[in-house]
Amino acid sequence: MSRRVSILGATGSIGQNTIDLIARTPERFEVVALTGGRNVTRLAADARALGAQVAVTAHDDLLDDLRAALAGSGVEAAAGRAALLEAAARPADWVMSAIVGVAGLAPGLAALEQGATLALANKESLVTAGPLLMQTARRAGARVLPVDSEHSAVFQALVGEDIAAVERVILTASGGAFRDWPLADLAHATVEQASAHPNWAMGQRITIDSASMFNKALELIETREFFGIDPDRIEVLVHPESLVHALVGFRDGALMAHVGAPDMRHAIGYALNWPDRAELPVARLDLAEIGQLRFRAPDVARYPALALARGVMDTGGLSGAAFNAAKERALDHFIAGRIGFTQMSGLVEQVLDTLSSDRRLTDAEITLDTVFEIDHLSRAGLDRLL
């Protein structure tokens, strides 16, 4: 019996890797919906190849282009936010949530509400509204599976284990493009330099977030929200080889590590085939050839985003929504050339400091409306600092 699947964010790197895996055994899957952004040519080609029921672009102005690209295919074309939510809510067994940013939250919730297993690559959903996401899954009898390589690694290390026996979780980080740069040079780093990851092939925004370690900062919060681990038990290590994706330490002193090539198809394939393991087209490691695995503590001066994330976890409530929005807006300004690389963390900190007296951060119920309200306040607040 085939599994009904939808891919939200099909034209991004996670979506494309998911499509690659599905296309290798198409008889196992029935594709319900593919959604994307402005690359309607890619979206339409994939929808045709996979025989999707519907293809949706988030941009209303591209509907005619998408319809033209799908003419004669039998694939329905749609556009806009309402169409995106409708596609996410279509009955499916498994839904990949790979829309970038807080924009992925509402479609992910729509998928959960109809009972689908949500493969979560959109870390912002947990950072901004972790309790809402997990409560929705429980209420609908749905399941959330992690697709971030680190959280997939933790999830796999916990199979058959009692979470109460976990003493610590260690997330690894490549250190990004500037891990070995002199600190004094970071202020002059360009967008092009920040967009060149030493190990992983990812989209531009997440690659820059890796260089600043804002990506890892979000993952700290995500770990707390997904696994319920106390923040003081979540650690980060810089691991230049990017082969050990995470480690789980137990109360008997043992460390369980997930080791594999830096290929997102590991985590995607595990979620796609869970609870089974399927053969995946990823490199098999030759540890003798690799020779060594290196680890070091992250430099707090080089990666101030990590300390900001710990402050966010201490504050709780909607502070994750404020942090994520300020981070996203700061990244917009860096990519546009308005600010320098090292200014991003300082601006995010200023926004958090400004909002710290707003009781809504800690007292308001976490709902879609309150998340988007704080998101708007944070973005506007950062813009005012420029």
C-alpha cells in the first residue's frame, strides 16, 4: 500500500532531497501536494514527474505561470496563502515541513490537525511555538518527526531508551565558513564568503546562519522543545568534520553518537521510512581513511548567538518568536548589504532587550495570532535600529 505524502517547500534544498528519495521508489508513494515559492518551473516539473494532485506557489502573481507550466498534466494549480493552507490540510499520511522561516508554522499546524505525521525541517515552528505545535500533534493523534540532522540523530539515539536516563545532549556544529578566521576579520566578511559552507550543501540563508551559529542557537531551543531536555543539559561542540551529528549522554556515563556523511538524505530518509530503515543513496564512511574526529568548545566571542538562545530559553513564552523574527530580519539586512556580519547578533540582542519589559513575551498564550504579533513587533523593532 502506497503512502500519501505532501512536501511543503518542495523547491528548496530539503524539498529537493525529499523528492530525490521519493522518485527512486515512486511505487511506494502517492504524492498529494507540492508547494513552493517563485521557482514555478521547478515546482511544475516535479509535480508532473511525481503525479501530484496539486501544486501551489505561495505567490498569487505567479498563478498564471504555474497553470501554464502544468497545462495538460492533470495537476491542479493554485497560489497564495489560503491555497497553501488548503494543500497542507489535504489528507496525507506524511508531510514534509520544509518552508523556510516562521511562514512554515501555520501550514505545519494544518497538516498536524488532519492527523499526518509531520517531518519537521522547519525549526522555526518549534522555536516560535513549540508548545502549540506539540499540543496540536497530541490532540490530533499525529506525530512529529525531526528532520534537522542533529535532532534526527538525537531521536535515533533514544530509540528503546528511557528519556529519564538522559544526562545530557550534545549538538555538534561545523563552525561554519568562518570557524578558523581571525576574530578581527569577521566584521568585514561578505555575504558571498558567509554563503560558502565547508561541509554541507544548503540554501543561502541557513548557510549564513551556520557561519554566525544562529542556526545552532535555534537548534538549542528546538532541542528543549522537542525532547523536553533542561537547557543546562544541552551542550554544543564544534566538530569540523560534520560526521558526528549529535550525541546523547546517559546517567551511566555512556555516550551514544550518530555518525554519518554530511548528507541531509540521512535524516530525511529516516523520517520518510520511519519506523523502518530503508536503503539510502548516501556515502558509506571509511573511518580508517578519515583517521580522526575533532571536537572543540565553541568560542563565545565568535558565536554570541548561542548565549542569546540560552537567554531566550530562560525567559520562555513567546521570546523564541521574538528571537527568531529579529534573527530573520537581521539576516535580511546583512544579505542586502545594509549591515555587517558581526552586527547581526548585536541588533538581535537590542531587540530582545527592548521587548524584555513587554509582559506578552511571558504571559500571553502561545497561539498563531500572538506568535505573529510578536514576530511583527520584533521585525519592526529591528528595522528602527538602522
